[in-house]
Amino acid sequence: MVTVPGTGKNWLRYFQYEERRDTATDTRNILLIIFTLVAAVTFQAAVNPPGGVWEQTEGDKKAGEAIYALDKKAYYVFLIFNTLAFSNSMFIILSLTHKFPFHLEIWAATVSMSVSYGSAIFAVSPKDAIHLRYVLIAAAGPFALRFLVLMFNLFLRKHLVKETHTTPNSVQL
């Protein structure tokens, strides 16, 4: 067991979130840092994909296209999960900054960055190696999932509230 020096406590438990100790503001700030870093890393990976890009055009290999795209399946896995991570980080950043000052500017910057991300993907991907629908599904995933969870919660509340209310005549002693 690894311990925090001088405390004798397990380091994993020591640094875990505790609602009584950690304020909402501190938690939000930490999450903003984490998801901003995820957004930066995934954006950079889209602009400069693993393996780099071809330096010059030779045959079917065009200058500026991702070398990694030669292995289509691996490139799809990279592209889908990178897009999912980027989109999720954008969603969390927008959620955590809701009702902040300059919220409209945050939205504008986030949308601009997302469009730039998509543009970078299409700029470095060979035309036959990318299917727009898969990237769009991955990009919409976090937003769609949150919407489905909200709808499910509303559905449960509506139906559970009806079932838990009893009429005075149905109460038995």
C-alpha cells in the first residue's frame, strides 16, 4: 500500500473526492482544468495525427494527409474516440460554465473550436478514409446521451409520482 508521506493514509483514499471537504467551486474548477486539458490534447491530435502527415505527394499519398490513415480500421478507432473525447470535453466545459459572465462568448469560442476541429480532421484525412456520419455520431454522442438521460429521468419522475400518490379511499388501516 502506498501512503501519503507523514500521514500513514492510503494515497488513493486521501485524494478522493469528499463532499464534506471539497467545495462545489473547487470541484468545478478542477473539472474545468481537466476537461480543458482533454480538449487541448484531442484538438492537437486532430491537427497533428499520430505518425504525422505526408510531406509530399507521391502516388496515392497526398501531402498533408495523415500517414496513420493507411491503416483504415486503426485510423477510424483513433478518429472516433478522439472526437468523442473532444466533444465530451466541450460539453462538460459548456455545462460547467453555464450562467458564467461572458457565457455567449464561451459558446462562440467553443463552437468555433469545434468547427476548427472538424476542419482539421477533414484536412488531414484522405477523402476515402473518412465517413462523415461516424464522426458526427461520435461528436453528437455526449449531447445525445445527456438528453436521453434527462428524458429518462423526467419519464421516471412522472410515472413514479403518479404511482406513489394514493387516494384517501385506498388507504387501509
